[in-house]
Amino acid sequence: MGTVVTLANSASPVSSITERYASALFDLALSEKQLGPVEKDLARFDAVLNGSDDLLRLVRSPVFSAGDQFSAINGILTKAKISGLVGNFIRVIAKNRRLFAMPEMLSAFRRLLADHKGEATAEVTVAKALSAAQTKELKAALKSVVGKDVAIDATVDPSLLGGMIVKVGSRQIDTSLRTKLSSLKLALKEVG
């Protein structure tokens, strides 16, 4: 059985940066009727980003200069054939030294898009990537609980070992093996 936890909203500077950038891209994509292509390009960039430890290091590390980050990102965007609004957006992010917040910006954009479509967004953390069938099954299960379509924003965290953590709005359900093992260790310490 999972544990339900209420989370407080964060007013950190990073969250305001991510919301501002994501909102600007969303508004521009909406006004230019490009939500579909922008969503697809962002998904492709997210896949490239999460598929490379070196790229994640480049994005997160303050050691690399803005010029180095821009050159690397520019090359990646060209190779991945990501242009238009998303290509320009990511280049601006790189020039402004905000690449460290890119994963959160992608999540914020997905939330805005889900709200626009009348969907709820579920932030799902899993030990390994979900298959298409698992994603479909999870969407159906969440729809029955939430009462409307649910967009899945999945993140892979191998330290979970198994299971998943699902956040929808302020509700969190943690069925991860890591949490279960931690609870078992704590129970064993209390007994001994």
C-alpha cells in the first residue's frame, strides 16, 4: 500500500524561472498554432537529454562556459533536427545560462499543455522506463482515480530499484521498492 503525502508549493527562484520560460514558450506556441510540433520537438529533446549522461553533465555543470554550452547544444539541436520555436527556445536558454533548469522547464511546459487540453498531469518516477503498454495501463488507472485524462511526465531514477512514485497535484503515492526497504529497516531497528 502506498503512502499519501501532501506537498507544499515551492516559491524557489528556480521554479519561477522554469514557469516563466515554459509559459513564454507555451504562449508563443499557442499563438502560432504550433502546440503539436512544439510538444513533439520538446519530447525529442527530452529523450536526447535523458539518454546522455555527458549531456546531462553539460547542462547541470557550472564549470562549462556559456559559449561551450551554447556550441554543444547548437550542435545537438542541428544533429537532432530540432529547429523552429523549440530550437530557438533552447538556444536562448543556453545563452542565458539557464540550461540547468531545462528538465523542470520541460515538466512545466507539459503541465501547461495538459491544463490546456483539460488533462491532469502525473509526475511519475520509475526505476526503468515504462513500455507503451505500461504507460497506457497507468493512464487508464489514473484516469479512473482522477476522473479525467492524465498526461504522464515520466522520469527514470534507478535508485528506486523497482515500483514507482506518482504525483498528481498535491497527492503523492510512493510504491517504490527503495521506500519499502527503508520502512522495513526502520521497523527492524524498532523491534531490535
